[in-house]
Amino acid sequence: MIKKIKFALFGNIYQERKSAAVQKFLSAAANYDAEIAISEQFHQFLTDTLHIDVPPCEIITDNHFTADFVVCMGGDGTFLDVASRVGDKEIPIIGVNTGRLGFLACFSPDNIEETIKDIYEDRFSIEAHSVLHISCDELDLGGYPYALNEIAILKHDISSMITIHTDINNEYLTTYQADGLIVGTPTGSTAYSLSVGGPIIVPQSETISLTPVAPHSLNMRPIVLCDNSEITLRVESRSKSFLISLDGRSQSYRDNIHLRIRKAPYSVNVVTKQSKSFFSTLRHKMMWGADSRE
């Protein structure tokens, strides 16, 4: 007897070329008599823009939904957005890459039928990825205060660099004079942090990295901490304001408030191929170690 599985489907609504991938998924799910729920916005995109004949299904209108697996169709940006909607429900996410890089969204749209078959036959792995939480002593930051990749403290585009006073577990670390500071998870080490010189960190290494953005001093290097650390930041700015960006979701705040960043009490569960290796992904997706002379 085939086990009953419920899939929640989310996707990027700006990629019209994904119609074949969606139809393959819906067909594969129907073959197993799977239960389907689709986010309202993506359902409208499928029916009105792609003109796909979507079978009757549950419509997800908010973040209060249930499923055995979440299917995310898009690139890594879409994956981060979907991870924020899954939140602390810890539902495993299957990332189908219809974007460019696809570091988190590692499944090919050409092999969706095989992927669904592997789910039913338990031929997959689940990686638990740590999440960061940010809070403020003086005010409610609002929104969703969690990040899978990074929490970035940044200056406004036209402002001067900012001063970031940094303590670790109530012990003074340093004062950054820079355009910003990236507090990243191992997952985020191959994202924004990497682009400004941060280290590549193996997933599940139980660490948090601090990487300055365009520091004024050459001796301000990235540092890697244990992920049970509490990071306290106080920002000073000539413009009297600065940006907090959580996985790209940015908002402006007044300066001289105290921010506290720590590991969240839950993880984001990512479905991977059993044969997948982090190091092979680095080599093939990011051309890590490639020598153009060869």
C-alpha cells in the first residue's frame, strides 16, 4: 500500500519557463494519489499566467499550513522566502531549482518524477540547517526576526560607514568601522558573506561567522564563533539610522539601539539526495578550486 503524503507547493511567480516542471510535479503527485496544497499567489500564477490546468487542491492563504513536505520551485532566493514561511514547523523542504545557481534548491526540474519516487521509497536525506534570531532591547523589530543565511547590519546607500560595537557573551570583541557586518550561519557562508571575503563553512559545523563589509582597517578579518554564543551589537551612524537585512528582507532603524543575535531554537530541514556531497556541490555549482588553465 502506498503511503499517504501531503505536499505544500510554493514557487517563484516571475519565471514563466517553469510550467513544464510544475506539470511534471503535479502529474507525479497524482500518480501516487498525493494530497496537494498550493500557496494562493503561486496558484494564481499557475492558472492565470501559465494557464496550467491545476487539479482541485487546498489553497494556502497564510503561514498556518500543514504538510509532510514542502516543494519549492525557484532559485535560492525563493527557497529563503519559503523557509521563512515554513518557520519553526520544521517541515522538510524539497528545493527544485528553476533559477540560476541552486545551491539550496538542489533538485533538477528535469528529474522531478524520480525525486517524488525517491520520497515515497525513502531514498533521500534530510539536513538540519541552523537559523539565527535577532531581538532588540529598546523596541520590537517587527516582521519575521529569523534568518537562514545571514543577518546583515548595513549602512544606507548614501551614508558614511557605520560604527558597530560588538560584544560576544557580554565580553567586548571589537568595534567595526565598516559599511556593515554580516552575521552568518554555515548555510549563509556561501552567500553574501562569501562575496565580501568570508570563509566557506561546512554545514552542521555549529558555528556563526562575523564578516565585516568593506572595513576601514585592513586587520579586521572574519571570525568564526561557536553557535551557542550571544552577539550584542550597538550601531552608531552619522545619518542616525542603519539597515537590518534578514536574508535580504531589509528595514531601517534608528541607531544606538542594542541588538542581540543568537541561534534560533529550531532548524530548517532541507531534503537532499543521498549521493549529494557538500564538497561536490562547491565544485560544480560554484566552480570552487577550478583552474581555468586546465
